Amino acid sequence: MKLFQHAQRQRSKASRDLYARFELLYTFVDFSAALCFLVGSILFFRESLITPATWLFVVGSVLFAAKPTLRLLREVRLYRMGDYADLAERLED
């Protein structure tokens, strides 16, 4: 069993539910990051708003960095939901 395989996402109702929850979270983070960058870009047009604009860029960057972390966390959790009998057999060899 490997990470990032579509079959792991469809293995059971629990894995499908977990995948769906992570996809919603991923989409929320993606949308939030884009919104931070959009609003930050608009705020840069006024010199008095440069500090909040900069903070929005920092927050947006953190959110964009969270995206691959969420994907890896999702895949590790799906992997852990896998068939441990196969894993035990491989360890015996």
C-alpha cells in the first residue's frame, strides 16, 4: 500500500468520509489564502493600508503552505486505515 493512491480513498465509508472532510478543509484553506492575497493586493493601493496588506500576504502565505501539509496528513491517515494484515506479512519476509 502506497501513499497518494486513489484506491485508498474509496476503500470504505470511513475512508470516503475522511477524504471528503479533508477536501472541504483543503478547499476552505485554498479559498481563504486566495482571498487574503486579493484583499492584500487591493489594500496596497493606499499607502496608509500597507501594514494590514502585508499581514494579509503573510497569512495567505501560511495558508498556502498549509495545503501540502493537509494533503500529506490526509494521505497518512488514509494509509493508517489500510489493511494491516498485508503490512504484517511484509514485515515477516
